[in-house]
Amino acid sequence: MEISIRSLDLKEKFKDIHHVEIAEVNAFATNYSLLLNIWKTEEYKSLNQQVIVLNKLEIIAKYKFSKNLKWNCIHNLNNGFYLLGSKFSSLYSGAVLALFKENTIIASQLFAKGYATEIHTIQKDKEDSFLISGSWYQFLPCGSHDDYVPVQWQSQITIESSGFKDRDQASLKTIKSHIPDSDTESKNYYILEDYGISKYNKDDELIWNQGLGNVGHESLKPIHKIVPFFKTHNGKTVQDGVWFSGADFSEPLFGRVTGGGTILSFKNILIDFQEIYKIYTLIPGQDNNCLLIGETLIAGKGMGLFILYNHFTEGIWQQNIQYINFSENGLKFKIQDSPEFHNRYLQIKAICPQSERLEDLEEIIIFGNADHLRDRNNGFIWSVRINNAF
């Protein structure tokens, strides 16, 4: 596997600032919208926020805001329009969802579900609606040590000419991925939701659900990524269920669920790579080909990234792995055949492959923040090019 990497240090794109941190990333077509936290000095009160839009790692737009609200998440609508969701604001006694056109607020809506309401994510849902997810804190009197417990909430909204309009809230659920089946006549689809991987028919009726975890406990939700599984059948490419990845008690999960709902775990093929900590992205290929991208970690020593190519043929897994490690000096990345750690740590915000199919994959864009001791919140963008995945 031949790969190369180039880096963009966001701090270099701003003058006379202390740090630039990536708060949130949202991709739309070939553009990426980044919500940035920018410190002019080391003091927290010097923080301000900006949105930048990138195309091919070039900044094509910058939008600044007042400091009345601390924004938490972003969703790009293209043509200079985007949505922002805020943290709790005592000024507004809740969280704010706002539609922006460049620097100008077009419409806004206040969410005050309870104490310290904030918005965590803005997700495109079916048709023209958006799923807004967040939390508030419920007060629990406990004598001398009163406590606050986070409570999750969701709202579904559409954007109208007059502003935002709430939709029916009766059956909301967190849908992390929505993958149609390759059989266009059946119009079945797979989704990753709160309680595992599910398959539905065209009438939205559940065919089966598979959860990897302890039934009845929060650990039922270790899966965080699904992608289509492709195979050749009678000379044609068809889809048979999905690949999945996740984490179970800090161990990576990797496998697939067939179209009939059978779970096939391939967790054992990662045993030889003890440094693999988390799988962020799966890129499927034809006939059991699959590329895994994620984090490496040795506690107390540092973190890095890995790219692992997998192929299963004639009962044998064939694997090829490359490591993206920090250099000993600074926060630059380098490609190596083995993991290496220099007390540097990562906070990955997004991994965006240029193609959803391995056969067409040429570039992967990675967004994250790098830390070394007290030198923290360093926003970076890395372009990883794959010349030969096979």
C-alpha cells in the first residue's frame, strides 16, 4: 500500500493568534465547513468563533460572529447558507438554532427544554427535515450533595420561508446512517440507530434488528459506523447487508451483518494489532475488500492513526497496514510500517474519504486537533493520498 500525506496547520492561516481549534466539521459535496474556536491569547475570555469553508484544502470563505453565543455544531446547506446550534446561553435561557447566510442570521429558534439546554448535533433527515439533538440537566436532590443528570432530547424541524417549523415529534429516534439496499425493487434499507443495526422495508416496517451489546443496558450501542457490503453474484455486483465497526469496552469491533440478519464478527483479525484503539471509517470494496481507518493508542505513550487494508479469499484474510505517526519534534505526521508514539495525542473531528468505494479511492481528508503536553488545541487538516491500496 503506497500512501503519502500533506498537512495544513490552521494556525498558519490566521495572524497573531494563540490557537485554532476545530470544534465541528460538516461536508457538502466537495466543500467542507469548519466551526473554529480561535484564541487570541491563552486566556479563555479571548476566544471567538469563525466558520471557514474549504475546497481542496484551500479556504474559500470566512465568516465571523459576535460573542453573544457559543456555537456547538454546524450543518452546511451550500451557497453560503448553513445552520448553527449553540451551547446553553444564560442570555437566552436556552440553546439557539440559527440559519445563517454568510455572516447574517436569517432565522432562529430557541430551545429551552430544561436547565442548561444545549444542541449537540444537526442531522439531515428524510425529505427536507432536520433532526436536532441535544441535552438538558435534570436536578436531583440528594441531601448535602445535590446532583444534575443529563437528559437527551430531539426535535425535528423544517426550514420555511417564515423561519423554522416543528414537525411531528412522536416517533423520533437517532439515525446515524441510512443505507438503501442494492435491490431497487424491494426498496429495503438499513439504518444504524440507538439500539443497533436494523433493516426496514419500503413501508418503514421493521424486518429485523441486531444489537451488539448487553440487552437492556446502555452498552447496547457500541456500533458507530455501517457501510454497504458488496459481493459478486452471477456476474453482477450486489449488496448483502452491511459492514460495521465500533467499540466494546475499549476494544474495536469489526464485522458484517448479512442481508438476512446474521452477525459475522471479524474482531479476531485485529488481535495482531494491539495498538488499534478505535475504527473511525470503513470504505467497502468488491468481494470482501475493506479499508479501515482509525486511531492507534498506547496509554501514557501517545496516539496516532492507521490505515488497514483487508481482503478475505479462500478462507484466509490478507492484510496490509500503514501507520501515520507523529514525528519526535513538533506535530508533523509521517508514514511508517510500524506504530510509534511520542507523547502526542489526537482528537479526530471527521474523516472524509473522497469516494465511498475502495476501487475509486484516491484521497482521504482527516480533520482533528493535536496536543503535546501544554501545547493543546492545535487544529490540523491532513490529506492522505493512496496510490495503490492493493
